[in-house]
Amino acid sequence: MTGPRVEPGETVLWQGQPAGQIVPRHFWAAPSILGWLVVAFGAVWFLNLRDMLTDPQIPFPVSLFPFIGLGFAAIGLWNALVSPVTSALRRRATHYALTDRAAYIEERGTTTRYPLERMLRIDFDPGPPGSVLFHHEVTQHTRVRHNRGGKLGSRTTRRSTGFVLIPDADTIHQRLLEAKAKFEGRP
């Protein structure tokens, strides 16, 4: 197995990949549930307006209006069914590495380094398969009305990154805590 390239002088403590199988709980995650709601909306749209297809009094381009519901259904099915499958395929091409100084994540040919000194909080999800999250990013988005200088609204997004869906998450979590303690000079 190939993994991310680490900086010279670092000792590799662990290398691995996330679980590449399709995770059943992803079919009931928020994007999938929203997808099923969009499928239902599209089906109701089409079924309620299908009489327009055969009504001779409705002109040709307008009679195709019910087919917009099928477009909604297709988009909803993509979110509900295809998204969890493509997520599994993307994980199969992801590689992780943990060294004595940093954690590395390689996705789509790009390696990102997360130094141990910047890991302020390390979260652990036992799974199975489990996850170890060590990079937490909070972003504040503010919309401003430029013509009057007033603030329209703001929202905060949180994104956590780490070793996601790894089979031996408890062992890796312990190794990461030990490496961080050793790096900081703690026993």
C-alpha cells in the first residue's frame, strides 16, 4: 500500500486507509433523507400534473411541465442513493499516515499535513468502523448589504477532519494521544 509522503526525519507510527465499503448508515444521513424528500416532491409533482400530458387543450410546450417533477426525482435519487456509493469510492482512494510529529491525509493526489502542535482537540468515535478527528475548523459567514452598509445575517459552519472510518480506530486514537503527549514532553 502506498501512503502519503512524510517529511524527512519523521517516524511513521501508522499507515492505513479508511473502510472502503458502503456504510448503511450513510443512506439515512441528512443528505440522503433530504434526497428522499426531493424524490417525494418530484413524484407528487408529476402525479398531480400528469393529466396535462393528454389534455388536447394545453399547447405542446406547456404540456411537458409535469416532467420537471421527474427532474426533481432524479436529483433526489442521486442524493439518496448515489452519494453514499461515491463516498465509499472516494474513501478507497484515500490514504492516512500518523508520524511522531504530524498526521497526513492524502486525497485525490493531494497530501495535507496536520502538525501535532495544532491539534487542540482530538475526538474519537468508536464506530465500527471508528473515526479519530483532530482538525476542527469553524468558519463564520456574514452577508452584508453593500448599498446600506447593514448586516443581513451570518451563519457558522463547523467541519472536522481526521482519520475517518478506520477499522482500528481505538488503537490509532491511543497512538495519536501518545505521540502528542511525547511531542509536548508529557509522560
